[in-house]
Amino acid sequence: MNTKLQTNLQYSVLWLVVMIAGCSVGPKYQRPKMDVPEQWHQQLTADFTDANAVSAMWWQVLNEPVLDDLIQQAQENNPTLESAYYSLLQARYMRDYTAGRYDPSVDAIGSYTRTRSSDNGLGASSHNPYNMHTIGFDAAWELDLFGRIRRSVESAQAMYEAGFENYRDTLVTLSAEVASTYVELRTTQARLHFALKNVESQQGMLELAQTRFDAELVPKLDVSQAVLNISNTQSEIPTLRSIETSAIHRLSVLVGQEPGHLHELLSETSAIPQLSDKIHIQMPAELLRMRPDIRRTERQLAAQVANEGVATADLYPSFTLTGVIGFGAANLSDLTDSSSRNYSFGPSLRWNIFNGNRIRNQIKIEEAKSEQLFAQYRHTVLMALEEVENAMSDYVYEHQRMERLTESVQAAKESVQLATDQYRNGLTNFQNVLDMQRTQVQQEDKLAGSQGQVIQNFVRIQKALGGGWQLMDDEQTTPASDKQD
């Protein structure tokens, strides 16, 4: 082949490579579309108001500085969140590793061998030992003509973005869990407060019954019933103390400390957090943008569609440019002489033209995985809508229940006072007093539980809406140690 023809052939191959380089086989990804309602079913109630977006730090509306500090500590020290970050870091490095396939691979090579041929070797012309020294470079570069590498990078990039959403989802869950556990603690302390007050009140009734018994105005039964009543109320206190302690331990672990770390700070009784305004609710369509678990599933779907392209590229030939350049000499002193140089280079083609339809079946497998992930995406969206609707509904009805219980407690207090006055004046028997006291104990405990449940449902709403990560964009989510890499 003459030099001109060889040059023209080389230019033709180069032009073909340039023309094909932009080709990527396999399906082109499009974000899935979901039909969601324009309004929430519970939006018609007076407890909610429309908002463009859920508050990034929604827990601050509770006006609880202790809770604010606990959530900040959890975001800085929680081991589960730290684990999610390192999972994200792995996805980042996997993306960078995959992207490295765009570049040629170059190896530095060097060797020394001493060889002696067998005296009885076939065709051996010399049997004297000899040395061989070699140094050089070995390179290979796969030409991504059909997008195998490009699709692999797309998949790795989408999984990296899914890792971000997993981190954010962990952040949302963590903030909600800290808030929920804090409300549980304060609710338990409110129940304890009511129980201790009722023990004190029942102690007064015991003293009254004892006084009237000593005056021979009532039977011994009144005293025994008063003791039974107070003992029954006191028996609830250890259970409440146990729940209180467990909540403190849980909060301590959530902020990344040993279980007893927050005991001194949180054992002092404080009121149940209260809401001073209506709850701001974004539209259903905003869930697709705000919920990290929905965003994560969508990115996983994008990665899987790219994997279809990777599998499809196996149907086509792969081209690789390889080359070796170096020096070789028997004597080390001659190694760098120009006459010792050697090289080889050229393209290579590999095309799997028969494989028992394994490649096409692999494509079908990837397509089925994509359909599976699309179904999971739909399920995630529907479950998110259900979570918000249920949390809103529970909030509305629990708030109504709390209002009735507030009235019930007030009526129970008045009933106890009236029954006590009548008993003191001999106008009613002790059983009426006991019944009213038991009712008061029950209603006050229910009221404390309901007040706490209203705030728990508020927390559920915020978690269901995907609130709590919006202050952290891609740059802020990456810790300082990672930014320095």
C-alpha cells in the first residue's frame, strides 16, 4: 500500500469515528408523568392554608428552642445520617470511576529477563544465556462509537443523584423522628403532671374520708375506697416514668450520644408544644418536587433506562486503539539508543456475532427492570399522596377530639368539686366522689395524649410533605471534607 493511499484511509477512518461518536443506542430517558389531584381532599377544612412550599425548618413554628437545638445536633452527629453520606460518597466515586473510561489507559512497562534455550530445543541456534532489558509504555483507548461508555456514565450519574435524594430523605426522616420523640416526651411529662396532681387531690379526699370516719360519720368502706383510688392512680406513674426515660434515651441516641446524655436537660418537665397558626400546605403536584423518596425513585429509573442503552450497545462492535512504544536491548547500556526503540500500534475490533441471543435477552431483562422501577415510582407517588391525606385527616379529627376533651376535663373538675362539697356536707355518698375523681383522671390523661397527638400529626404532615432538607442544595449537602477532594 502506497503512502498516499494509507494516509487517505487513515483520514477516512478518523472521519467515520467523528461522525459516529455522537451516536448512543438505546432509549432516550424522559421523566415520567403522573396525574395528581389539584387539591387535597382535606384542603377544604379551616385548619390549613395554601403555601408555595413547605417550610425548610418547619419545626421552628413550634417555638421550642430545645427542639431546634436537638435537631441541629442530630443533623451534625447522627450515625444513620453519616452512613447515608458515605453511601453518597461511594456513588460519587463510582460515577467518577465510570467516567474515567472516556480516557485512554496508559501503563508504564519495564522488565529484565535472562534466558537460556534448551540444548535439545527444536531449531535452537544458540544455547548461550542472554539478557533482555525493556522499558516503554502500553496504551489502549476504547472508542465510544455506540454510547456504551456514555450510557454507563449516565447511569452512574443518575445513581449519584439518587444518592443525594437518599441522603435528603434520611435528613427528613431524622428531623421528623427527633421532633416526634420530643413531642412524645413532653406529652408523657404532661400526663405525669396530671397524674401527680390527681394523686395530691386524692390524698386530700383520703384525709377527708379518714376525718369523717374518725368522727363516726361514714363507714370504714369510704377510707378503703379512697386508698384504692389513690393507689390505682399512683400505679400509673412508674409506667409513665419508664416512657419518659425511654424517650430521653432515644433522643440522646438520635443526636449521636450515649443514652443518658440528655437526661439532665430533658428530665425537667416542660409543656407540650403548641401551634399558634394554621398549617401551611403546598399543592399535591409539589410532592413530585419536594419528596426526596419520589425524587430518588425517579433518578433510579433514569439510571436503569441508561442501563438499557449499555446492554443495547453490546449488539454493536467495539473499537479499540492500542499501541506500545519502548526500548529493548540485551545490554543495559544500549537500552536508550535510538536503534533499540520499538513500537506497534493500530485499531482492533471486537464484535460478538453469535451468543445464543444472550445479549438480546439481557436487553429484555433491563427493559423489565425499567418497567418495574416505573411501577415503583407510581407506587411511591401514590403512597406519598396517601400519607399526606391521612396525616391531614388525622390532624383535623384529633384537633376536634382535643376540643371536646378540653370541655370534658373542665366539666370533670367542676363535678369533682361539687361532689366533694356535697360529701363534706353529708349530701352524697363517697362513691359519687370516687366516680368523679376517676373520670377526671381519665379525661385529663386523654386530653394530654390528644394534645400531644395533634402535634404528632403536624409532624407527620411535614414529613409527608418532604420538609426539612430544602436548606441543603447539592453544594451544602457535601461536607467540607468532601469539597476538598
